[in-house]
Amino acid sequence: MERIVLVKNHRLVQTGPYRLVRHPMYGSTILIGLGLFLLYLNIVFLILYLPVFVINSYRAEVEEKLLSSPEGFGTRYVEYRERTRRFIPYLL
């Protein structure tokens, strides 16, 4: 797994999909996994998907700790986090 770091001149994007969710890519994998399960109604998809959900949740947590820190965006990110969902608008 790649190490999570801030790049030089990193900026906090709060437009586009980021105005609704903090991790749109992780959210899309959640929806794809659930969609496959619902499409095929096969428990295997749900079981195979579980590690993906756990890994995405872990990475999001690590990223948010970094972005909330003084080395990241500090209180700006904390405020952003309070007004947006993590993965799926209006749900998660």
C-alpha cells in the first residue's frame, strides 16, 4: 500500500464532487461493490467486497488524520469534514 503524504502546494478542493463527499473515489468503489451484489444477488460479491470496504475505510481515516493535522489543513479541514459526508452524499 502506498504511503499517504501531502504533495508540495497541496490545496483543499471543496468543489465538484468534493462539495458533497470527502472521498468520492472510495465512495464510488463502495457503490460499485454494492451494485454488483444487488445486480447478481450473489453473496460471494458481498464477501469479496468486504476487504475493499475495510481498506477504503482505513485509508480514509489515515488521510483525514493527516489532513486535519497542522501539517495538513488543520481547522480548515475539520470544518470541511463537519459539513460533508465521508463516502456517499446524505448517507455515509
